[in-house]
Amino acid sequence: MEPFDVHILGCGSAKPTHKHFPTCQVVNIRGKLMMIDCGEAAQMQFARQKLNMNRLGHLFISHNHGDHVFGLPGLISTMALLGRTSEFHIYGPQQIEEYLNVIMKIYCEGIDYKVIFHSVRTREHYLLFEDKSIEVWSIPLEHRIPCCGYLFREKPSLPHIRREMIDAFNIPVSQINNIKAGASWTLDDGTVIPHEQLTYPAEKPRSYAYCSDTIYLPQLKEILKGTTLLFHEATYPHEMLARATETRHTTALQAATLARDAEVHQLCIGHYSGRIKDEDVHLAEAKSVFQNTILAQERLVIPL
Amino acid sequence: MEPFDVHILGCGSAKPTHKHFPTCQVVNIRGKLMMIDCGEAAQMQFARQKLNMNRLGHLFISHNHGDHVFGLPGLISTMALLGRTSEFHIYGPQQIEEYLNVIMKIYCEGIDYKVIFHSVRTREHYLLFEDKSIEVWSIPLEHRIPCCGYLFREKPSLPHIRREMIDAFNIPVSQINNIKAGASWTLDDGTVIPHEQLTYPAEKPRSYAYCSDTIYLPQLKEILKGTTLLFHEATYPHEMLARATETRHTTALQAATLARDAEVHQLCIGHYSGRIKDEDVHLAEAKSVFQNTILAQERLVIPL
């Protein structure tokens, strides 16, 4: 199966700790790398993970808080130093553009590649990007400033050919793409071998949903329905619900409730408050509602 | 003796490597912390070193290249989150102010402390800051843009009292400060005990000079004469002299030559090019000219 992995490069929140870097993730979809958020030191974590910057074409930013964007000038400068010439696309709420423009003006004048900003409407769920195999959709979130999540989805693949049928019926190679696309095969005596007998179904398309930072939004279960992996912030344990609500964040219990209600396959929680000493409390709390939960940590790679 | 330590938080150059963070150092002079340069992830490295942000009052920036300033927004934001109320002073070439103003406007509006910028004249060697025990001076450097180094110097201390003399001559405690300040002591019979007999000299004032980034400037030996510890960039080995000259950097051999000519006590080299695989080549080269040389590395603490 083609790779579809999520690399956690940073999963802390705004206050620094000894343990965590601020938010940054990289999604590897079939060898194509897409970054999500760009907290300070994103480029160092990227290098440590031995990821290839030439394969990084897109960055999706959730919102314009420092712990999600302060890695941006370093990333853009370093790609220029490494001789990049291909376009780099940044998606995010409109507010990010002012900072980006200043970085480009002061530190990146005359670089050899284009940085293209795409403003995202954070209150809508809509298709932002697609190519022949994947789609990226926005997920409306609610934080103290405009904020959205992102849904990465494989497009359905064509079914696989049953090698033994091709051999048995002597089907020429030139017909294989037609059969994959849905055609049947007619023998010389007129017998029709149906498409279903010549193929077996493709794997179910995989999907990754990223939700950070936000208050608990139960209605997201519709958008997230059946997602393979959901990353959801869980800044606080549920005993700090008042603080979570006030700062527009989610508790571990709430994140797990959403995962359960959306019937996702796996939940990964992170964006831990700097006040939290023991993240196992988050994990136990989430697992009490949704068993297939893991804790984000730096350098973790989650295959879908 | 009061502490005077240099913490290396980052000693790489602009291109990221697996091993190095971009430039940042912290000088601990008698419990007061002063940061030098503020490359990306400075605040994380600061936290990992278990340094106390409340003791950090000053930042001295050499020049406005990204690998020396991209940690600035994170540092300023985090100090605000930690509840800082005391002023924070930033010294550096005028060019830095534009970036600083944008950061303050977009990400730090309404924070509870003042960030005060002091523009440094990079072509002059002059006193920038002093308090009762230390001085900080600028060191003119030459790089592709205006750039300066910094010299941290203890002021001479008063001599130490010889406890046994005080006891022998029954000198009252009230007179000790006078004696430290240079007074002699007259016995009842008129005999004068000279100051020198009552005291022993204070330790020689220590000094730390920071020179990065710059072409080799032999004339600096005057300013650096007798410095306790010199940090000097050594971006390239000497076989890459042409590249060093072109990019306005120094080779390890040149840095060591300056250390020898300035008769410093110890040399620390760093700011390694991302092209360098083996820093031991730098070390061997520098030691061939100046034996008391060490390699900078992240989290190294050098006591003076």
C-alpha cells in the first residue's frame, strides 16, 4: 500500500516545556509531504526526522497564534538556502498574510521560488486542494481567533486486477486499464466475464483529520464520520473544563467523546498545556471513552 | 568566586543540520543572564538548560540575519505568557527594529512588560551598558550586513580583607569597607599598618568576547587583548578560505590566529557551516595555532 503517515514534529502548546516543541506535523501521502502548522523549530524537527524538503509542497496553518506560525521564517529561508525553485503553497486564515509579507520583505527578498498564500474561509467545510489521488478539505473550528482544521483524504482507487484471471482468459495487457476502470471481458465464444470476477476491490480510502485549537464542537462528528485517524487537541484534562472553555480549548474527555461519536478508527491527542505534568492522565481519561487513543509525542510516526 | 559562565544554546549557521541549532548563547554573570543572538528555538534551548527567564534582562544581537533573530518572537511571547512585568532590553544594529516592531504589533499587543530597543553603532567600539559590577562593549565586525560583536567585562573588584590581620589589630567591623576601599589602619601607638598588609588583591576581572559573524579582522587583537574567553566564528576550515572570504566569514585557522595574537586565555569556535561533516578538522586546525581551543556544542557550559 502507498504510504500515508503522520509525523508529529511538535505537540506542545504556547508555553515551552522541556519535553515539547510547539505545534507542527507532516503528513506523508504517497511520498508527497504536507506540513500542518509551523511552530518554532519546525525546520529543525523536520531535519531530525530525515524528511526531504524537496518533497514538501504545501503548508496548512490552523490559525495565527505564535505557537503555530513562528517556525515560518526559518522554514522559508532554509528552503531558499537549499536551492528550492518550485512553488510553495501556504493555506491558512487571512490574518497570517501580514506576517508572511513582512518575512518575505525583510528576510527573503530575491529568493528563487514563489511562496503563494491561499486564504482559507475558516467557517466553511470546503475543498481546498486536490490532485489525482488526494483531497484536502477545511474543517471549521472555534478558537479565540479565526481557526480551522484540515481533512486529508485519499480519492477512491481503481480495483486491483486478478492476475490469475488475466492469465486464464488470455487478456492482453492493453485491456488492463479498461478492466480496472470497470469494463468486462468478452471471450471469443461470446461469454462475458463480469468486471467483478476479473478484479478485487481497492483498499478503502484512508483519511486524516487535524483539529487544533478549538473548543469542543460535537457537530464535527458529521464531517469526521469514519475518519481513519483523528488528531484532536486535548490541552487540558476534564477537571480543568472551566479553563478549557474560557481559553477555547478542549479536554481529553471531550476529544474522545467526539472520536467515539464520529466513529473514527483511531484518535491521537496532543497540544498539552504547559501546566500539565503527567500526560498519562489525559490518556486514561480519553481511553475511558474511546479505547483506541494514543498520545502525541515528538518524532512519533503514525501509519494510517 | 561569583559565577561567570557561557552557555552555548546553538552554534550552527543558517542551514539546519541534525546536530546544531542556529546561534544563541547565554552569559550568566553573577546570576544575571544576558542572551547573545536569538536563533530559532532559543527559548526551547533556554528551557532545556533549566535557565530562569526571570533573570534574563538583556539580549545582544549581532546582526539581522534570520539564523540570529528568528527566535525573537517566540522568546518575547513566552516571557509575556510567563507573566513578565520587568523591562526587557534588546541591543543590536538598527535593521532589527523593523522586524521587532512587526512582532510586537501582530503578536504581542497588550503584553505586561516593555521591550526596549537600543540601536548599536556597529562600526564603533564603545560602552553599551554597565551596572555596578559589569560592562558590555560593542566590537565592530564586518559581515555582509552591519554586524557587531560584544565584550562582557567584570569591573575590577575591591581587594579581600585578611581576616587574621583584622583579628590581630582588633580593627572594628565598621572600618572594613574603608580598608577594602584603600585605607590603611593606625594603631593607638601611631604605627601605620599599610593597606597592602591588611588585604590581598581581588581576582583579575574576567571577560568574554563574542565575535560572530565576520571576516577575519586581525586588528581586533587590540580590543580583545588578554580576554579570558573568546568565542569566534569559524564557519569554514581553512581549505575553504575563498568561500569564507566571499561570504564574509572566518576560517578556524584565522580564528585561532586572532586568539594567539590577542593573547586570550581560551578560544571557543563555532557557527559551523552546514557543509561541514567533521568539526574535528576545525579543532585540529585551530589547535595547531592556538592550543587552548574548544569546539562549541549545544548545551556546553564554559565557566570563566
